[in-house]
Amino acid sequence: MSPLRVHAQLLQQHHLFEPLPAPQMSQLLEQAKIINLDKGQPVFRQGDLAEHFYFVIDGCVKIFRITPDGQEKVFEATGRGNTFAEAMMFMDTKHYVANAEAVESTTLMQLSNHDYLQLIMQNPDLAKALLARLSMRLHMRLNELETLSLKNATHRVVRYFLGQIRKLEAAQPEFDLAMSKQLVAGHLAIQPETFSRVIHRMQADGIIELEGRHIRVLDRAALEDYE
């Protein structure tokens, strides 16, 4: 069985593809491609022709731009089971507006914008799923803008940690950072040294434990009130 067929079931668990009946899924997979990337290898660069969007089979990809002063601004880190760059299908530019790069060994499925748009014309449920996905991302970005614009560094870190554990129900939730501490700091628009200081203070106050990239929350109530 081809790698594309092996991963078709995983793909169809995502809401952008769940409405596709088998014939349309086969049609989409005809032009799809499996891409294996090493850490640091680009998926695309800002300015490249935007003909595809991507589904993460395994690994992690960061979406970022380089600021005029040479700093890297990370917009998103996307992991297993998620898509990225699908919004490019509806933008008024034919070129990617940011960079995408693997932050670890990563496997992607590359999908054709043109083919997906054709399927939208045939399947209204697919259009609704895409609108829901883009609306959710817009809502997330608006929340991030509010946090980055109005809150101090500690509050940004607290909000980030709470966002990571929100879906967990354990008494002492724990999670792994999806990217390095330096990249998390960039995503939160704070200096890596500031991020480290906030982490160390949280550890000293008994709020969290840190081991490598693994965060264990010892007192969620205190984290929620932490400033």
C-alpha cells in the first residue's frame, strides 16, 4: 500500500477532510505528496509561489518571519495532526507571506490548493469546515494580539501555559513544550532571558517543575492567579 493510502485515515480525522467521501479523498490524494524533512529544513520561504498547503503527519513546523532588525518572529508551531498554509488559498497574493521550517525531524503531506478548491465547489460541507478552521485561527490570533499588546511577560507565559493544559483534566497537568524555550520566547515576543527568569521564578515559588522541555504544573490555581 502506498504511503499516501496509509496516511489517508489519519488525514480524514481532521475536520478539513472529514466531509470528503471516498471518491473525493482519492481525487485529492492523486496529487498529494509525502515530504520528509530534517530539523532546520525549510518547507517554504516567504515569497515562494503558494501552490500547496500541508498536513503534519509527524514532527513539528514553525511559521515565522524575519523582522527588519533581523529578529525571528514565530507566529505558530504546528504539530502532528494539524494543517498549515491553507489560508493562502484565499489571500490576494500568489506567494507565501511567511516562512515554514521543521523544528525537528518531520513528515508532511503536501496537498494541492487547486485540487482542494475544486472539491469545495463540489462539497458545501467542506467549505463550512474550512470556514470554521479559519475562523478559529482568527479568534486565536486576536487573543494573542491582545495578550502580546497589553500584558507583561509573566502574564504572557502564564497564558501560554494555561493554553497548553486547558484540555487536560489531571489534578497535576503536565505537557511538553512543542519547540525550544528560545522559540517559545520568540512566539510570546519576549527575550529568551526573560522567559527563563519567569520559569525559574515559577519553579522557586512551587508553581511548576521543569525537566528539559517537560513542564509539570504543581499548583494550577496558583498558576491562574500568578503575576
